[in-house]
Amino acid sequence: MKERLQKLIAAAGLASRREAEEWIRAGEVTVDGVVAGLGDKADPLDQKILVRGNPLEPGRKNRYVLVNKPAGVMCTRSDPQDRRLIFDLVRDIPGRLFTIGRLDMTTEGAILLTDDGALAHRLAHPRFKVEKTYLVRARGQIRRENIRLLEQGVTLEDGLTAPARIGNVRFSGGHTWLEITLREGRNRQVRRMLESVGHPVSRLKRIRYAFLEIGDLPSGHYRFLTAEEIGRLKNLANG
């Protein structure tokens, strides 16, 4: 069955759909020896598709990986300061992986990597509202009224946040520990929300992405998702 080329390239894990479109525009994709155009379709089982000179591999099994990212690791493809990258943690996995969303450099915890570019693109899209739960250590003892503000939504420079779920609040010395669950993915959102009520974050760890918990996975390590987990993720992306 014929599919749009950018979809086939993303599904093969070679690039995101947007990057695949750029390759097509640049004339780096051919079908049966003819340079393809944006919007062209092809059947990878019946036609010879070359992407940047390499044959597209139909039917290759995608990989889905949960990583426990340490603090200080970047979720970018490269870094001018030569800091450690999330992809350094999965060097032994062949092929090109993508992160599903990002965590900032100082945030630890659960992040998903895959070579299924189409799934990565869909799950990262704001309209799917995938739940993410974070363990937070914030400076000072947060009063109940400020917890309610976080639950109802607080106004940031980019607008009012959606309601959050707060749980497991406890105090330790001059800090408050809590868990916060969001269905948004704004840049540095948890940190900015806590700062808005006067309690800067001193440690942040994502402990759950959708139904996937980091559990006892050691920092800096990864595990492959099970077939059942992959199926549930795909159902989320199709919801």
C-alpha cells in the first residue's frame, strides 16, 4: 500500500516527519531512481526508495526505550560545550533514536526514546495531553493555599496553566517534597509554577510518563518497553 514518503521515513526511524519533509524538498529522496517531491507516495514493498543514498528498510522492528536520565545530561542531538547527551546513554542501541519530548539539563528521570518517528511526533503533540508526574523538592514549607493555587492553575508569562494534581506533600527541614502531575508540556513548567508561588525548585525528577513508572531503574540506565507497553503507548497516540 502506498503511503506518503515523509510518513514512511518517520516510521522507519530515520527522521522526524518534519525532517523527512526537508530531505524531500532538498531532493535527497528518490523512488525507483526518480527524485521525489513533497506529497509523493510510494509502496516500500514494491518500489525502491532511497533516502540520502540509503535504501529504506520496510518492516524493520522499531525500538522503544525508557531511560532514567541523570541530572546534567542534555536532551539534544549535539552540544557546543560537549556536555553529556541522552543519546550517549543508549550508544549500544543501533539506529537513530528520538526523544519523546525533553527534560531540561538539571531535571532527572523518565524519558522515552524511540526510532518510531511518527509515534514520537504524535505523543509530543500538546493535543494528546499525556500525563507526566514529577517528584519535586522545593525551598520552604508550602502553605495549603499555595497548593490549591497550583491545583487550580497559576498564571505564567505564557498564560494560565491547566489544573495540576498534587499529592504526597511532606516537609523535611526547610524544604517541601511533593508530587505534581501535569497534562501540559510547557518549557520548564514545574519550575516556573513553583517559583510563581514563592518556592523555587531545588530538585526535580520525572517519575512517571503516562502509565510508565521509572521505578527502581538505576540513574543513567535504560530498559526496552514490553509489547504490552508499546501497544498502550500506540493506543494513547491514536486516542
